[in-house]
Amino acid sequence: MANSRTEKTRRMVGLSILTALVVVLSLLSLVVKIGPFNITLTLVPIVIGAALYGTRASAWLGGVFGFVVVITCITAFDQGGAVLWSVSPILPALVCMVKGIAAGACAGLVYNAVSRKSVSGGVLSAAVVSPVVNTGLFIVALVVLFEPTLIEWAGLAGKNVVTYILTGLVGINFIIELALNLVLSSVIVRLIKYRMKGVA
């Protein structure tokens, strides 16, 4: 009984720390911008949450990330998001929440599936899946829900829509997000191994 309470307390404290980290990194990412959108720095704690606490925890962290992004769109700290918000307030909020939660949940599901054979492989897979889902859902939402705005942005950049998506939206931002996750995946593996030994 005592061990169960200790484990619940550990989980609650750990998840609280990761939640705070998601908020701080989301705000910090406001100053890290390439093109019209900010680089997402919050995917690393989401992957850590997926590995340490499971799919529900990583989905929660993704939801926190999505909520902070909604706030930055409303307050115009995220200029690209603010433009979408001015077009339709409800749709950007739904997109931010859905892509955040999905990025977290998918990271958790992939980690659970792959880590049975290899913890390192599970972390690496989650670290790849999280930014792919986050960016992929964003691009799909732009194409389906905000096509006129997307065409306008592409025109302002002097590119066709496909080139603009690949170079302006997916390009450098996505590569940096993915690289951050991959570089830090070794740190995440160490955290998990400590956790499994009961050190963390």
C-alpha cells in the first residue's frame, strides 16, 4: 500500500514537472522562429512523459502544449497563428488541441509498442513520430481548412503551394524539431533506465 502511494506521488510530481516544462518551453519557443511559425521545443518533454508515464500522460502533455499554442494565437504572440485565428477562431483552437494531443498520444503508443523489444528503439521511434504527427496534422489542417490563407502565404513568398509547404512550413522548422528530439533521445533513454532501476 505504501509503495503504491509512493509511486502515485512520484508520478504526480514527475508529471507536474513535465507539465511546467511544456509550458515554459512553449513560451520560450515564441522567440525561436524561422519563417512565419515558431519552432516547437515542447516535443522532448512529451516524449519523456510517454516513456516514463504512458500514453495518457503524453496525451495530457500534448494537450497542455496545444492549449498554450491556442493562447499564443489569441494574444498574437504567434503571428502565423494569429492570422489563422482572425480567419476563424474555433478552427485554429481545434487544430492546436487535436495536433498536440495526437502528437503526445502517438508518441506514447509507439513507445509502448517498440520498447517491449528495445527501450532505445522505443524512445527513438517516439521521438520521430511526435514531430511527424504534430507537423503533419498542421499541414493537413492548413490545406483542408485554411486553403485561401495558405495560397496567399505561398504567393507572398513567391512560391507555389507545394513548394511553400515543403520549404516554408515543413522544411527547416520540422528538421530542427526532429533533430532536437533525436539528439536528446539518448538523455531520455538514460532517464528511463534510472526510472526502471528505481533511482528516478
